[in-house]
Amino acid sequence: MSLNELASCLVNEFGLISIGEYSQIDQNGNYLMFDGLSRLNDSTDTANFSIVVAHNSLNGDTSSLLEELDELRKKLFDFGAARAERITADVKTAFISNSLYCAKIELRFKVKNY
């Protein structure tokens, strides 16, 4: 699968909005960022993506950051299991602005070199 196909698949599967940098996040939502490639071996690279989850509340309402993270982690586990890959690497606080709590789910996919 190409990088473009992988990104499109993630956007469609998880309802993500593709962005290029954090400054584009100005409201609740789930966003996809491409973080680069790492060489695994002569025939395979590791594609690094992040899903940035932004919500107004940490855990105080029906659409809280922690609730959304729990749901996404389960969906990502199933998504990776269907491809026989462990894709979720880490979940870290991305930033907290005046009105948004954000966390970054780091994803890693094996992609073949062409």
C-alpha cells in the first residue's frame, strides 16, 4: 500500500481530517498528520502517522478527550489486527490550548519500498 493509499484509508476508516501542522487545529475533532518515514530494512520502511484528538473537555462531558481516546484505541487495535500489525505506538499529550485538550496517538505502519 502506498503512503497516499494508507492516508486515505485512515481518513475514511476513522473519519479524520488531514492537516499539515498543529496550528490548523481550532476546534473539536480527530486529525491525521504524516510524521515521516523510517527505514526498517532494504525492502521495508516504517510510515509514521499521528491521530491528534482535540476536545473541549478532558473527561467532563459526553464528548470528552479520554472517552474518545478509549474508543479510538479499540478501533485502531482492530484495524491493526485485521492487517496482522501492531500499529499503535504511544499516546501522548500533544498540547493544551485555552479551549482544547489534545492528545496524539502515534501510529507506525510497515510499507514496502518500490
